[in-house]
Amino acid sequence: MKMQQLAAKLSTEHMASFMQAPAWHSASQKGLTWAEAAVKDGAIKEAAALLTPYAAEVFKELLRLFAAMPVEGERLIKELRRHTGLSGAECQHGIAVLEEAGILFSVQKVWGENLYFTPLECFTGWQRALFPCTAEPISVHERERLMNGVMRPYCRPLGRQLLSAFSALGRCGLGLTVSGTLPKKTVAKLMQAVDIDERYLKTFDLKWSYPDVYPLTVAFILEAASAFGLLDAAEGSLKWNEVMLSGWLKLEEAARERQLMNWCLGLLLPSGAGSAHLAGALIGLQAGEWYSERDMEKWLREATGMDMLTNEGITELGWFGLWHSMGWLELVDCHQSDDKEMFFRWKSSAPLLNDSQTGIPESSPFIAVQPNGEVMVQPECPFKIRWELELLAERKSDEQIAVYRLEAASISRALELGRTRAVIQAFLQQSSGGAALPPTVEALLEVWTSRACRTEFAEVVLLRCDNEAMAAIVQNDAALAPMLLQKLGSLDFIVNKSQINEIKSMLQKAGYPARKAIQSGARNEQPGYPIIHSGCEDERVLEICATEKTKTTAPSYIYEAFPLHHFELNKYAARKKLQAFSQLEQVPAMWTKQLRAYHHSTRKELIEQALQWQTPVQLRMDRELRSFIPEKLEQKDGGWAVVGLLRDEPQRELIRLTPDMWEEMRLVIPGQGAPI
């Protein structure tokens, strides 16, 4: 569950109560709210140092075992008991502390089962705080191998790829087939618009809608548009939310890429299983520095006990390849004999930090129009200009300096989608910093716009009369007259519908390309390619555009791995369980206050109570204090013994103790006194 979804389920008072927890003491003194502190790396690191020993051990083991996935309550306790030296009560106490601090939450499924989770935006901060990455930039010797390697091809930043995809969608049209999907031609155009290799996405075992029609890459593109509120659903079509689209295109590039990184993490972390640890560590590394994949593998194995070469297939076809294909990571492959090694570094523009960047002046010359019709685009060119260029011209290359070319076909396309010669010329001049267009380009625009879209085909219904007298009656009828679109005569021609393509071809050869769309009589349809006007957006709109939407009329194209927001949120579930089995008034106070020697029958009662409460007992054995977690009581030959775990034993193996094997004992209640 994401923070925005979670906040909708929490009252203001409940969120304020989280900041009363000792873990957030430092953040509270700085005036941070829970929503701010819970996602801030510095605040999380300070909170990690202030967690109680039980809470720290529980949360670290929970993240190690389950990463960003939710886990059933019973399974969580079982796995914590198996992998730590904690008793059941100590596990519950640690969970309760985490719940009361707003670090761990649980929802109750329909049949009463609890699912524990940490908000997705919080995972990477806690992952880095509890599992700090020890990988260092490569050495001088490794740099020599790096220089002999092969760098993988350049990929555009994800935002630019999505811009191309959204532009292709706008050019192709947003109409859906009778089955509710985009036409195959549109799907093919979307696939061509991005650099993402689908193999990288498929390593995350995602489920998506219409898999027989949409490749996963297309579902990913459409899910991004839906997540940020850019597309809504209409009857038989998709439609742009022009306010949201305009705001998204006007975001600063750093903010947009950071938004996309967070969205990708939220989408993929729950499906990535243990590989989420690698993702959390990677985004904490320094941009511009080269690192070795082997060092990351070594760190992952030491920190979490997992091996990149065998776990979830996350080496080349995982996070490394995915982030490279999203234009954020550079990869170099080195091959020496049978030895294969990979080096990587984050680009300086990678969205790793929340630092805001200064906006670029509105009058900057972002493009340069060449006499031959080529348009050179500067790296800092805003998306609102790139959006229009994707329509007006054909993109020839898109690296640091993007190159477009104005062509007759692209200008014809722009005219069909609502642009005029004056609008096109004004846009090019304004984007060039006010510079006049080369005379050759002006001449080309004049020729192309004077010839394109001069003709079009329309599907109409003809009201035919059998003679002129009847036609006059219809034409002069006051009720009928407004419904008559146009009398056939000097402008319109009736043609055979089966010959439309042939006539189009003839007009094209003659230099007068007709409109591609067949007029249906509805002239007021929403444009498929909205014009993005200059000017500042309302700050509230930009704030909304910088975050994902939790509600949209558009369908979901990639299904959530764990849709927890559908369930009811529990409040302090672990604390309730502790209260249920820790009613101290039921037992003598001396049982918990101090070590004492008891009769064998009383020792048995203490062990039975410890088993009921799932608490440890402290034993004095051979004059040494030992911490013991009882697991079961055995009766044999009129005597009894207890099987359990001595925490300080080097081997975590169950042992069998008889009551004569310790001198003194006491019950230990988690949360009362120091842990043992």
C-alpha cells in the first residue's frame, strides 16, 4: 500500500500519535509530520537508531525475509521465531512498537487474517538504514578492465520515452476496438516509441490486462498514463485529461523523472521479492561513480544471505537492465577469457535525490530551425515544446541533442490534428527564442500547408427527393432546414465508398493529400492531440501532477501484486494480542520480579505460563544466567522436561532440560525491564 492510500484510511489524530513514539523523537523536534518523516532518509536513519531492541530485530528480519512484500501475521511470527532468538511474545512486542510508530501496519482480510506491511515509499529508506550498502567505487585495477569493456547503447530517460509513446498515441487516435483495446497498429506504434526491452519487465512476474493484445511494454506505458491521471476512459475510446496532461508536460524534468522512479519502485518492488534489497541499495549509491556488479553481489549475500546469480533472476535481466533501458544507468560489459563482469554507474541526471532544480527561463532558445528543415533540440528543452515537435516533425535522433525534421507528411498530420500554418510558424519562432524562421522553411510551410488537408472524405446520409418540388418543400420547412448539412453542388462529390483509398492515392500523387480520417458528422469530438498552451499552471495542478493519482476513471493496465487498500486497516493488532495473554495479575508477582529457587512442581507452572504467553524465562545454570525460550513440555515416567532454545548457544538447536538442570528462574515479560 502506498502512503497516499494509507493516509486516506488514517485520521489526523492517528497520524499525529505516531510522532509520540520514541523512534520519531528527533524528527518531532525538527517539526516534521509523520507523513514527512516516514519517507525521509535522514529521519528514518535516526529512527532506526532509536528503535527498541525487539522492534529493531523484528523489523530487520522482516525486511530481510520478505522485503517489500506483505506477510501473513502467523507466518511472520513463525519465521521470526525460526530465524531469530526471540520468543513469540517478544516478536509481538516488537511488532507492537513498530505499529505504534507508524512503521509497520496491518490490514484484516475478509476471513480475519492479518497481513503486515510497510508503506512502499518507506521501504527503500528503511532498507538502506538497516542494511547499509558497503560497496565502494571501483579500484584503479578494476578501472583498467572497465576501459576495455563495451558500453551498452544509449537509452533515453524514461520521461522522454513516455513522451514519445503518448505522442504516438495522440497521433494514432484514442479509439478502442469492440473488445475494448487499442488497434494493433496503435499498439505497434507504442512499442516502437520506447527503448525498454520487455525482458527486463518480465523478470518481475507482473500480471496485466489484455495480455493477448497488449505486450507488457504497452501495458506499462498505459499504466503510467493512467497512474498520473493523463488518460481517462470514455465510451468506446480513451480521452486525454488535458489539464493533467498539460501540468505533467510542464513539470521540471528532474521532478518528472523522480516521480517516474518512485512510480516504478511502487509498481515493481512488491513483485521483486528479495531483489527489492538490491533496488534499495542501488538507488542509495553515488551518481557518476563506477561500481562493480560483483561487489553488489558480495554485499547482497553478506547482508541478506541471498545470491544474485540464483535469486529471482535479478542479475542482467533485473534492476540493472531495467534502469539502463530507462536511461538512468550506464552499463559496461567486460569479457576476458571465460570471465564475465559488469560495471555500472548512475548518470548525473538519474533521479536519485529530491533536490529541486531551478526552472529554465521561458524565453530560452530551446530549438534551432535549420534551412533544410532540421530542428536541433537542446537537452533542457521543456516537454511542452517536445510534445508539439513530436507532432510537427519526424524525430531522427534523440540523444543529448535531439534532431527532428519538418516534412510534408508531418505538417499534413499536424493540420489534420487542429494546427494551422500560423500556429505552427508562431510555435517554431517562439521556441527558437523569437528568431525568424529561415526563408526556405517559411516557403516549405507555405507550400505544404496550402496543399495538405484540402480535401476529406465524409460519411453522410443523403435525404433524396424524387423531384425538385419535393426538395423545395423539405428545404423550406423550418423544422427540417437546420438539420440539412449542405446541399450537393459546387463543393461536394458523391463517390463510391469502396474507391476511397484509390482516390486518396490519386490525390496524394497530385500533391494534394486528403485527410486520413473519414468525417462522421461529429465535429465536436475531443482532439486526439491537445495543444499545450504556454503560461504557468496553477500551483495546485502542478502539485497534483507531481504525484500519482489514487483514483481515476481509466482502467488499470498492470494489476497490483498485493492490493491491500481494499481491506480494512487494523489499529495496533499486535498490542491487542499482547494484552490478551499478558495479564500479570494472574500470576504471583515474584515470578517476574526476581530469580528464585522453586519446587519442581512450581517450576513446571512457570514453564507452562511461559508457554501460554510465549515469553522467555531466565535461568541460573551452573551459576550463569541463561535466556531460555520454552517450546514444549514433555511428561515421561512420572517426571517432566521442557524442550526449547538456549539463546546463547552457538548452534541454534533445541535442547531438552529437566527441572534439576537449573537452580533459579523467573518469567520475563517483554517491554518490562531490559531484554535478556
